[in-house]
Amino acid sequence: MPSFRVTVTIGALHPGVQPEEVLPFAAAAAEKWAVVEASDLAVVRGSARIIVRFTAEDTAAGWRIGRTVVDDLSAVAEPVVWTVTLRDGGRWYPVHPPHRDEQR
């Protein structure tokens, strides 16, 4: 099964949310729909960046799962910028949204 990752730059946290809660929350959001392979938090140019790697059947499903993670994250933090990528060999390639009628 193909491997995908959703990468989310996090802005402000909602009141009462602790920073250490955000990454497990994102991984749990992905686990509702996919097998989570890994999750990580990095600070890039002073901004928190969450990466959740997961499997999905195809690129449309991978994009929808990534979008769901971002939608769920908005309950605890502000997702500033996000991308979904697909692993092919040793490289990651951008995944674009499926046609509008396939997004949800």
C-alpha cells in the first residue's frame, strides 16, 4: 500500500491546549482512517511543523485522509500551511486534491 504524509505548519494553539498534545492528536486523527507509520514534530524557521506518515489505497484516499487530519487539527490549533505527499522510491511527491466531487 502506498505511503503518504501530511505536513502541517502549526500556528496558534487554542486556549487550554498544551503543545505536547498536538502531535498525538494529529496521529490519532489519521489512525481513524489509516495505518499510521510514523509521526514527528520539527521546528522549521521558528514554526512548529507536524508530519504524520500513513498508508492509503490510492492518491485520492491519501489526500482525503490528509485533509481530514488538517480538519481535525483545527479543533486544537491553527493549521497555517499543509501539504500531502506520496512516497515513490526514496522521494516524496505532492498529491493534489481529487476532483471536487471526490473530495468528501
